[in-house]
Amino acid sequence: MATRIVEPEAGPRSKRAAILAAAVDCFGETGFEATKWSTVAERVGIGQTALYHYFESKTHCLLTIMRLELQRSHDKFTEAAPDTAEPVEALRAAVRAAYDVSDHEVLQMRILQNHMDLLSGPRKSKREEAERVAARQLVQLVERDWTNLLVRGMSQGAFPLRDAQLLGASVLGLIVSVWRWYRPSGPTPLSEVSELIEGACVRMVAT
Amino acid sequence: MATRIVEPEAGPRSKRAAILAAAVDCFGETGFEATKWSTVAERVGIGQTALYHYFESKTHCLLTIMRLELQRSHDKFTEAAPDTAEPVEALRAAVRAAYDVSDHEVLQMRILQNHMDLLSGPRKSKREEAERVAARQLVQLVERDWTNLLVRGMSQGAFPLRDAQLLGASVLGLIVSVWRWYRPSGPTPLSEVSELIEGACVRMVAT
DNA sequence: GATCAACCTGAGCCAAGTTCAATTCAGTTA
DNA sequence: TAACTGAATTGAACTTGGCTCAGGTTGATC
């Protein structure tokens, strides 16, 4: 059931990676709707129709970006907060990991957050729908990552008992809400954000 | 400076309110991009071009909905958590007020959250830009509502001292993150959400 | 140097938002 | 009641941007 999409293996001439990178820049800075698909082509240095060799549509590209970012987030969580770690420390590590990202990854998070609603409705075309379903599964995985962490903490007595589902969603919501306003060029360094949110999460969950 | 937009006074035949209501339904359930502007017209019972008598563009209508929702949120906060109240109780009241909403207002919050990014870049047309600027101002007002509450609590010794700006944004982020996933028809009643978040906010801020 | 698949392009199609000149309607004035 | 006014509405045409299609180029492999 958990069908992780097979990444098309890159032929030596393939511009797929370049397109994804350019699209992340454009979508992240200008916004998805506001950026013309042809602009992405320009930036890569190909004609606009060449894009369709790699992606079925502009939206298909967006969904791919979102899925890749979700995969990254999930992997990073798993690595940072193994099931064996002590709950409070695992929680802290997971939050820190969530903010240990490059500028490019910040853009990806922003894109992901700004278009979560795309994942609710079904898509018409095959490949888009495949990406959407994969992304949805990953969203659930990430949510489960956090709730599991809470459930573990609660059953071990490290956290007071509460609705882990709801609290997990809230913690996650708190963490990702940052990507709406955070700008690498802004006045607040990400390290500061990370520390404040880390503390806030611990208080929220472990008090 | 604070140029509250003058609401066009409704002629007796005006369909402005009906259009806004229909648009909230459509945009909230189907999504802004996914709903055809002409569908809104149909639902109101007018031709699509008649819409342009009331709104300069589909986006202008969206921005108007967002601004109205922001005004509502700000007003409700002010009413629920007056500057005179005891900080912890004011915080609790403000959170409860944030979730004391009708189904229609849930849709408006969802629309607002899903299109916050529209407020960052400038718009080309006059009226759209006016709505955008007004909305931005209201966002800042609402953020100030929350930070002021925190600052007051901190200076009165009810809350430990922390970066009120950042913490305010986080509290707000936590609260509104709910509108991404909450559905009135879903399994979790809003009252339950409200209680959990209320507790979480107090722990986050007052611990 | 023939072959094949990956890769790319110019020309044009189409859907949806938008513009515009012309028309209807409801209330007001004479 | 006839003329007038501005709000409200419309059908038809225009614009933009994503997308399709029918073919052309490139380069690795044999």
C-alpha cells in the first residue's frame, strides 16, 4: 500500500533536477499562481514545451516539489528522533531538526504550506493523482511521527495524558506556521525561532 | 494612516452581499483557483459579467473576503479580551473567542489562511491594492492584539519574560493552524479543539 | 553510420478571466 | 405620464497563459 513513488532515474542529459530547482525558486519567491510556467523554462534555458517532457503540467511539478519536501521532512524526523530516545529529548531534537534547513529548503517548506489544500481534492490526470496520493500518505506519516512521539511520552509518564492526535496536529501546526512569515533575509535568525518554538513545544506537551 | 475601507453602501437591488456569500461558499469548499468565477455568478443568479459591476476581478473579491474576515477577527478579539482583564483569563477568553464561530466563518478563516501569501506582493490594480493594504494592516493589528496581551502579562508578572513578538506570532500561528484541517462535518467537535488549544496556549505562555 | 530513445521545438488550440458598448430596470423629476 | 438618471446587467469579442501535437535533433550503443 505504501507505494513510494519511483524517482525517474536521471538520464545524463536530463534537466529534471534543474527544472525542480528553478521551480522551487520561482514558486517560493513569486508564488505558484503568479509565476508563469514559461518563466521556469526560460530560467532553465529550454523552450516552454520541453517542460512537458518531464512534467505533465505545472501543477504536477508543484505536487512533486511538495512530495519531495514531505519525504525530506519525514526522513529528517526519523533520523533526529529515533523511537528509542528519551521522550523530552526526542521532542527537543525533532523540533531542532525541523528548523535545521537550508534557504532552499525554506522555500520548499513555504511552497508546501501554501498549497496543502491541493492535497484534499482528487486530480484528473494519472501522474498528478499519483503524486497527490503519495503526498497525502506522507502527510499522514509525518503526523504519525509526531503523535507517536507524544503517545510514547505519555505512556512512559514523561508527558501528561492528553488527546495525542489533536496535540500532535497542534504541535506540527505550530512548527510549520513559521514558514508563512519567516524570511532568511528578515530580522529574526532561524536559530532564535528554533529555540523559542522548542521551549514552547516542551511546555505545551510536557507540562 | 489607518484607512479603514469604506464599505459601499448597499443599494436595495445590490447583489454584493449575495456575491460575497456565494464566493465564500465556493472558495471555501472548492478552493479559490478551482472555482470558476462564472460558477459564483450562476449561484447568485446573474451573468458572469455582472460580477464586474461589484468587483474589479475574482482576486479583488477574494481580497475583500479576507479583509472582512480579518476585521471580524480583530473586533472579536477586542471584545473578548479587553485590555483591563487579568492576563491569564484574557488569554483564555481570546482563544475561546477565536473558536466561537459559525460554519460560514470557518470557511472564511480557511480562505484567509489559504491565501495569506497574496498579501505579500503588491497588486496591479487600484482597488485590489487598496484591499491588500487594508488587509495587511489588519494582520498587523491582530498580531499586535496578541503581542500586547503577552506584553501586559509579562510586565504584570503573570507570564515569564520572553520575546513577546515571536511568541505572539507563534500563539497566533498555533490557533489558526486549525483551520487548515478542521471540518464542521469531521469527527472532532470544535469545542474539543478549543479546549485543547486553550490549555496549550496557557502552558506555552504562562509556564 | 544506422538505430533508437531521450530530448526538444514552433505553431497553434483552448479554457477562463476580463473588457466594452449597448440595454434594461427602478426610482426621480417635470 | 413622459422624460430622465444612474445602477445593474448582458452578449460578444479579446487576452493570457497553460497545454497539445506533429514532427525534428541529439547522443549513446551496436
